[in-house]
Amino acid sequence: MEKYKIIADIKNAETIDSSFYQDSVVWEEAKEKIFARSWNYIGDPDVMLSGETNVYPFTFLEKYLDEPLMLVGDRNNIKCYPNICTHRGFKLIQNPGCYKKMVCAYHGRRFDLEGKLEFMPEFKEVENFPRPCDHLSEVPISTWTNTCFTSVNPTFDFTKISSVLDKYLGFLPIKEFRNAQEYNEDYIVNAHWALYLENYMEGFHIPFVHNDLNSIIDYGQYKTELFDHVVIQTGYSDGGSIKFDLPEGHPDYGKDVTAYYIWAFPNFMINCYPWGIQYNVVKPVTPTRTRVKFIYYVWNQEIFDFMEATKLADKTEREDEFVVEEVQKGVSSRYYKTGRFSAKREKGVHYFQQLISKYLNQ
């Protein structure tokens, strides 16, 4: 794995070796070394635990890690457990609902909502039972405004991400944004998940690929900032674009900001405009196939409609898909091995690949 080491000095660094995108062993290594060790978005807790629903089963990174988990509780007290009976591994909860107890439909093992084993039929003769491992183990979970994240083996605290989000987006009443599910979209991109993220991590390509997006931001002022496991790209107004009303104390107070593009390791992005927020979640499927989900929360419908937000987002996505899929073909060529970074415009890509290298080499 050491061949994927990225030099810290971007002025002398080479991009990650092209075999990273093709090696089946590395693909498998990334499951445990990158995704299992980091925080992944799983949904909106107000949606998953809505109404009387107090148990919500889901598959963590379906078609990749495929870990059966479940949320238990309510919006103010959420816990996460493996959705696996500790007796013989049967899936414990099949459907979301309101439960007083969690009872396995295979042999009747019963758990309370704290994950404690309460009863097991035909086990009177079993000695040294129950053991601690017969109860459901708790899986780490964290929330930020209207988002919920979990990790099966976290190597860093979620506050590293949430503190940066608070710093830049804390002035927004995000919990009051309308969950505009009618605009949500799923896209399939025929490329490696990391290529999609590398494209997101830089604005270098904007004037060449995104003419509509380029028309609302000032490319000359476009800024990329690096934080621990987070990259923030700031798009400033071209003079005629709608901009944020930033409060005193904000890092960009007094500046004409029209968009924030925020990435959190490894696969979560926030596109924030004066109309609201669009979350992007990137999910690996195969080494050449990636699913991308767009999730909308609208704050100002009038600005949303004026900016033709969904039309702009879809056009930008299609343009990104085209270039990323072409890069997938290019990095698969026997004639391509590594490239160089633009020290001015590709700081985000460089940092992303440094993190990839760090996690793979652990």
C-alpha cells in the first residue's frame, strides 16, 4: 500500500497511482480501512424516526459494506444497534415501526429497547448465559442539525467535522428548512467513487465544464480551505448573483458569498446556496460504478425557483458525470500512471488523496 503515499508538499507531489482505481485488493481494503473507520451519512432522523416509529432498520452502505443496523429511540435520544440477533444471526427487525420489545422471529429471543437480552425460550439448561456478547452492542452515532451519521469503527471524533460545519453554516436555521423530498434525485456514475469526489474537490474545471455555474460565481476569487477531514470551497458572487447575508463573526463576514461547497471525509458533501442546502452522498457500488444521491432542504422557495436550482444541479451533475466517466477510461489506460497537482487550484484533491493514502497505509 505504501505506493499510494502522497508527498505533503503539493508543489512536488504526484497524484495517486492509477492502480488505486483498478486494484481489486485495494477496493476491498478500502471497505475496512476507509469507510468502516469514518463517519457516514445515513439519513434525516426526523424522517427515519417520524410519527410513532421508534425502530428503524437500514443497511449501512448497501452493496458495499452491507452492514445491517437499526436506529432505536426518538429524535432526542437515538441509539444504533446491529440489526442481528445474537443467537443465530437472524435479522432481528424487518420493518420500521413502533416496538415495545424487539423479538427475533426465528427463535423468539427478546431484547428491550436498550439492547439488553430479556428472554430466550428453551435456554434454561444453558450455563454461563447470558454473556455480555448476548446483548446487542451499541454502534456509535452522531447527529448534526437534520443529519445522522454512524461508523462501525471510528478512528476520529465526529466533532472534527461538526465543528467546521457549525463555524461556516451555523448561522443558518437549518432545522427550519423544508425537507423538499420531491426534488431528491439518484444518479449512477460509471466511475470509481474516488474519481467523483476528486472532481468535486476542485473548482479548477468550472470554467471549462460548467458554463452556467461559472456565470454565477467569480472564478478568480474561488477559494479552497483545508480542515481536519473537511474541505470547504467558497464561491463568491460575480456581482449580480444572489448572496448570503452573513452575520458579524462569520469567517466571511463582509464578503459576497453565493455558495459553499463542503466535503466531509470520506463521501459526504454539502452544497449550500442562499435558497437552502443540497446534500450529496456518494456510495461505492463497484470499482467502476458509483451511486450519488442529491437530498434537498429548501429555506427560501422564491430564491430556489429564481435560481432554477434543480435545473442547475442536474445540468452540473450531467457535466460532471461526463468528465468523471472519461477520466475513468483514462486512468485505466496503460499509458497513464500519475499526474501533477495545480498548487493553486487542486489543494482539495491533494488533501483528499493524502487522507486516502493515510488510511490505506494504517
